[in-house]
Amino acid sequence: MNAIESSRRRNGDGAARLLAAARDLLDTHGADHVTIRETARRAGVSHAAPANHFADRRALLSALAAQDFEEMAQLVEAATDGLPPASLPRARAMADAVLKYALRHPHRYRLLWRADQLDITSAPLNEAMERLYANLLVTIGDDPDSEIEPSTSRSLALWSLVHGYVSLTIDNLFSLQADERTGAPRLHAMIELLFAD
């Protein structure tokens, strides 16, 4: 291994160590407690070392969010694999995967929507977000007979419903209950309204 390869490996390892330390802070205390100085301390490096990998706190949080979007997108893809596009079963599976992720990692889920703390121009962050959104478009499907863009409006409606329900649930404002009429999980019953003729 030459000196350049060795330096690249050390830099990659350093970024990974910093991200792991920042993720630990995020999972334990939430995004507001993730600082460059504390991340460096937990990673066992000098407080100046993170500047070699992340321009500032916003860049560090954006790197975390990109990883988290990727992880959630993978879970959604696994949950919806093999289910037909524009179908209620696929929409339910997508929603269940998002809810499961948020319940397991509430601080990570909250960070994903913190535009005040993220660099929304970050290419890796946008690519990860697009991966999740692409699945959402397949889930809601297209209506070729419509003169408007139904996939965009319906996908936004589905996402707003799922995100709102999930956010209120992880903030303990909603509880996981069944629909009074059908007995289905509340989230499923709400999604059915979007697919009703």
C-alpha cells in the first residue's frame, strides 16, 4: 500500500469513526445534542479533526441523514418487494416499514425532516431522499387518463398522511390503535381512504 492509499484509508476510517460517534449521540440525545466537539471527543480525536471530513455541524448531520434515508429506503424496498404498483397492500407495507423504522429510531427519523439543521443541497442526501420518493411514486401509481399529475399529488397525500401519523406517534401524541369500524390498524384504515373509489 502506497502513502496515498494509506492516507485515503485513514481518512475514510476517520470519517466512519466520527459518523459512528455522532450517530451514538443522535440516538441517545437527539440532533440538538450532536456537536462537533462532543463527536470528536467520543470518536477519540482532537476537536479540530472533524474539519478534515465535515465542513461544519450541518455537513455532519447531513451525512448522518443521508445514511438514515438510505437505511429507511432499503427497509421500504424490502417490505414492498413483489407487491404490485398502485396497490393498497403495497401502500400498507410501505407505511408499516416507515413506522417500524421511526419507532425503532425516533431521533433519526426526526432528523430527516430538520431542514434547519441539514444541508438540503447535499448530493448524497438528495440521492437518498430520491430513492425513498421513487418507491413512493411506484406505490401510488399513475392515472394515464387524468389531465393533472396524479402521482405527484397522490404520492404527496400518501406521504403526508404516513409522515404525519408517524411523527405524532413517536412524539406520543397518537397511540397505536385499531380503527373502530374495521378493526384494522389505524394507519391502514387511513390509507384505505386514499385508495377508495
